Amino acid sequence: MLARGSPVRDVLFNRIFNYVALSTLDLAAELSIVNDMILLLLLALVQFCSVVDFVLPMPLGPQLMQEFQIGPSGFAVIVSTYAIAAAVVSLISSFFLDRIDRKKSLLFIFCVFSAATLLCGIAWNLHVLIIGRALAGGASGVLNGCIFAIVGDQFSADKRGRATAAVMTGFSLATVVGVPASIWLAQAHGWRWVFSGLGGLGLAICVLIALGVKLKAAPEERLSFRETAKALVAPGPLHALALTVFLGLSGFAVLPFVSSYVVQNLGVANESLVQIYVVGGLASLVIAGLVGFVADKFGVEKIFPPYAFLVIIPCFYVTVMTTHSLSEITFVAAIFMGGIAGRIVGSMTLLNAVIREDLRAGFFSLNICCQQLAMGVASMLTGWLLVKRADGGFDHFDRAGYLAIVFGLGAVFASYRLVRQLPSRRESESLPKV
């Protein structure tokens, strides 16, 4: 036995203690990484369901109109109900969402979303379908606010770009897998199977969230309703909302009409849209990941304004291309869709850097409200500018491109205004809060 106070005993004890301490720290770090990976995977799945549900009525339009004996105006009600509900519920929830536990909020809202989607699948008349779309839209608007607030809370500033890109893989997978699979399922078994399957998947994900998600403790001090309202109308959040509005106007002046343009004007077969969506989704996955990586490495405040300016180019070119080559159309569409996805990642990373922790959920809910309204306004503006031809195509799509340029430049200006409020890279754990 080694005597008490023996140098050999002390050295041996110190080595054992250091080994155990380091092993414990390594294990804690590994567990933290695993927990972060599980969290990002589940948030990406939630994003996947939300994006697929948002897009579903577009490819299912002919079946829905035939099933319920409605025309384009009736179908427009189905589509617009979703966006209006998302905007209204997001606006209301922005003033109290930060006072509720993040995990409980996410779980409850996603359960409502999944149940609403199931209701759409079993809708026995048009009114029930519209109610289901309204509930799904309202839940979806708040859902996205929760997702990006959680990313901001759980990841430090030097990891948020990659974390946001990881969550946005749900968007890309929805384009690559979700939409084509939904089209195939609807053609093979009917549109009800699509909504029912998506709702069932959502409920399964709810169980995984309840069992597998562990979030950092939220701050104990919660802002009052008046304090939240006052903070959300401060200059910083207002500039951030202006950026979101310009991005929504720029993207949706073009995006909703691209599929119709390439089919009706450029002669692409409907079956070939799957190829365009798949390649565009893969491009979104790659470009969004690159933007997230570069934003973390060099600072989102440095790369986002010039990147937002570059994305204006494909936004305009897609409206004036005249080629009938499927490969060329697919390439242009992929650059366009990937550019938009990267712009979303960059903007969300920038906004997460600006908004302080106790306002994130409320701000992102308000952000979704402004985004939905901007997208609706942009779609209507483009719809008024287009002139339908006798052969089913339409003229003056280039006007949508000019709108995208104007609104895109507005987004660049708004991003510079936002960046000017930020100090040099990493002066603190994150960029300054407003």
C-alpha cells in the first residue's frame, strides 16, 4: 500500500482524477453533439412536413377541383385560406409565444398541424377541407417561428449558419422527395392518401419530439405583453422585418409562376416537372449548406448582402429565358431554386444574430406573418401583370423579373442597414442584440 502523502501516491491519484474528469467532459461533449444532431434532424423533419403541406394544393389542384366541383376561384380560396390563417395566427402569437416553454410550444403546435392535415385527408365536403387548411396554415405560421427561435437558442453564433442550413434540408428534401412522392401517390391512390399520410407522419414525429428533444433551460425572466410589443417595434426588429418583406416580395413575384411558364410557354411536359423539382431540390441542398458554412466561417454580416445581390440575377433570368432545351431549363431552375434556398439560410442566420433570446419566438412569428403577406401581395401583383394567351401560355413574365430586381435591391439595402448595426465579428458570444 502507498503511504498517505507519498509522492507516487499523489501523482497516481492526480492522473486518475484527471483521466476521469477528462473522460466525463468528453462524454458530456459527445452527448451534447448527439443531442444537437437529434434536435436538428427532428426540426428538419418538421420543416419537411410544413413545406410539403404548403406546396400540396398546387399539384393536387386538378383533382381537388374535380372532386368538389369548383373552378379556379374556389381553388384560390383553398390556397389563400392557408396563407391568410398563417399571417393572422402568427401576428397574434408573436406577443405571447416567448412566454411559453419552447418544447411545449413546438409539440402542441405541430400536433395541431398534423391533426389538421389529417382532417384535410378525410374532408367530406369543401367547407371541412377549407377549415383543415386554415388550421394547418395557422399552425404552420407559428411552427416556423418556433423552429428558428429554437435554433437561435440552442446554437452559438459560430454554429447557427450550419444549424439553419441543416434545418433547411427539410425544405430541399420536400422538393426532392416530398413533392414528387406526393404527386405519384395522388395519381396512384388519390389526393386523400397524400394528406392522410403526411398527417400520420407528423403525429409520429410528435412522439419522437416528446421523447427525444432536450432543450436548454429558457430564461426565467419573461417579458410582459407591453414590453414585448415595445421591443418588437424597435428599429432593429423593424429593419429585420423590412428585409423579410423585400425577400418575400422578390421571391414570390416569380416562384409561383415558374412551373406554368416552363410548361405553357417553353413546352416542357408535365412529367418533366419532377426532374426539375428533384434537381432544384438537390441544388438547394448543396447551396444552402455552402451558404451556412461560409456564413459561420467568415461571418454572415460579411457574406449575406453581396450574396443577396447575386441571387437577383437568376431571379430575373428565369423570367426571360426562351430555350426549349429541358437540360438548360433544369439548370437555370436549379440555380434559381438553390439561390432562393441559400438566401433563406443567410437571412435567417442574420436575423437570429440580431434578435435577443427572450424575443426570438415572438419575432419569428411576426416575421412569418410579414413574409406570408409579402408573398401574397407579390403573387397578386404578378398575376395582374401577366396576360393569358389563347394557347394557354402567358405574356409579360419579364415584368415579374423586373419586380424581382426592384424588391431584391430593396432586400440588399435592408440587409446593409441591418449589418451596420452589428459590430465586428464575434465581439461577444453572438452579434449584438437589439
